Amino acid sequence: MINQNIIILGIESSCDDTSAAVLRDGVVLSNVIAGQKVHEAFGGVVPELASRAHQQNIIPVVDQALKQAGIEKKDLSAVAFTRGPGLLGSLLVGASFTKGFATALDIPMIEVNHLQAHVLAHFIKQDENDANQPQFPFLCLLVSGGNSQIILVRAWNQMEIIGQTIDDAAGEAFDKCAKVIGLPYPGGPVIDRLAQTGDPAIFRFNKPQIKGYDYSFSGLKTSFLYLLRDRLKEDPDFIEKNKADLCAGLQATIIEILMDKLRKASKDLNIKEIAVAGGVSANSGLRKAFEEHAQKYGWKIHIPPFAYTTDNAAMVAMCGHFKYLNQEFCPMDATPFSRTGV
Ligand code: KG4
């Protein structure tokens, strides 16, 4: 690899994680993430509290990322920040910080789409010899709290959403079902843990019948609620007695829904290079399903390291690196946006 010495500081503040990372020529030097515990008591992210926590965290997080990387501010080539989609108040903290920081250092600013960054997390190198990146074209299953999409990736800057959820996202299905059985927020990781001791065959839930590569999770949520409603009438302790099996059945159904469409897209488009990104890709059952599909269908799978599955700034800096090579900088009047596709 040619050493170009491009050093990018990435800033991520789209939801409830404040993160800063430094990448040199695509190799991660640091990736600092400050989560926000304040939302747990509310069972979901409270936008105003998230913005306030970002304000408090952003300077120490950037400071720590630079220190861990052993990089001085004057060595930075550019600063990349998440422009959207996300919570507007949260995004404003990262965007405003970036504007001040880039102006003070007289370095270019790079705007990054959060969803594109999730896909590009696969190109982050652990070290200079890391050559594990996907080959184009590949399919990326992007599954998070806000998105469930199948993306056809032809190049780092050529992405097409070929399927997406028409209602809830996969992470939302995990979180909402977790809430009704009294699990803390975010419910996805808790369901994952409980599912490991449960039997997925005991409770089965509805799978949607939708054309093409689109997803739907609202029917599954309703089917989960109806089962609880009916069984609680017979036994008020039904949830407590069956928690692990309920989690295992729910998780297995969500994974089947995700994999059925992904398998169809892979077959139709004849693409066997398959990646997964977003918070739900931390799920152990989904990772196992990917491995089974690799064995059975000859897929070459790409599952990012844990730290790059949920929101993080290393993926933002990675997108920034690609854009820097293309000299794609953004003007001072770039404003955050809350909603869009890749
Ligand atoms: O990408 P992400 O960090 O950010 C948002 O979209 O906000 O994804 C968060 C989502 C949450 O819904 C969370 O419950 C889910 O990812 N999640 C998981 C697991 N870890 C995180 N879902 C299932 N199993 C997990 N192990």
C-alpha cells in the first residue's frame, strides 16, 4: 500500500453516541465512543437530552481520540462529520464543532452520510496489512434501530437501496418487543443474551409476505403482542416463566425474515460477496446465520468487528478518507439533515 499520510478526524453525533476517531490512510489509530446512560430511564432516546450530552462529551472525546492516536491537531488533513440522517439537535453539535475546529486549523471539512458510513465501516483497516475488505459489487444488509435495508454497493460512492423496511426497522422490532416483556432499553442485546438459553421452536411468529426485497416488522410485533395477550389470560406469570423461549423465538423469526430477502437478492443478482452493518449486526444469531449461509451458499461474508457495528466515528473518518481522495469537501454553510436514504 502506498503511504499517503492522509490523516482524518471523524466526528459522529447522529443519535446517542458521541464519537471521535482518527484514521491514517484508512488505518484506525483511535475510535473513542461515549455512550449516554441518561436515556435508559426513559426506554428510548430523548432528543433534547442527547443534544445536551453531546455538548458535554464532544471536546473530551475529540481530545482523547487525538491523544490515543498520538496525533497533533496540526497533523490532520481534514475533519469529517456526520451531516445526517439522525436527530437534528444531536447532529448540530457535531456539525457546529466541526465548523469551528476546521476553521481554526484551516483544514477542509467533509460531510458524511451516516448510512453510507455504516456500509464503509467494512473498509476500515486494523493495521497496514489488513486486506479483508469486500470486493465490489457486494450486497450489504444494513440493520439498525432506524433502518433495515439491502444495499447494492457498486463502488464506495455508488450505492443503491434495493430493499428496505416499509414500517419498523429490525432493531426497533427487537427494542419494542423487549419493552413489552419488561426488558430494559435497548432491548436488542438483552434479547440476544436471553435467546441463547431458550428454545426457538416453542413460539413462532408471523413472517410478512411482501414482494421484492422490502421488509416489514409490524406484523411480527402484533403477532408477539397477541400471543402475550392470550397466554397472559391463562397464566399471569407466562412472561416470567417463558422469557428465554420467547426471546429465542422472536430472534429466530427476525433473523429468518432478514435472511430470506438477502438470500433472494443474492440469488437474483448473482452476488455472493455479502456484508452486514449497523447495530443489529452485533446479534449472535444473525452472525451465526451469516456463517451458515457462507457454508451452504458459498457466500464470502463480511462481518465488521463489534466496535464498528454500532454508531462510531471510525466509519465516518473512513468515508471522509474516500472523499478526501476525491477532494470532496463541503462548504461552511452545510447544515445537518434528519432524514434521507444512502
Ligand atoms: O446502529 P445502531 O447502534 O444505532 C441506531 O440505529 O440507533 O443500532 C442500535 C440498534 C438497537 O435497536 C439495538 O437494540 C440493536 O441495534 N442491537 C441489537 C444488538 N446489539 C444492538 N439487536 C439485536 N442483538 C444485538 N446483539
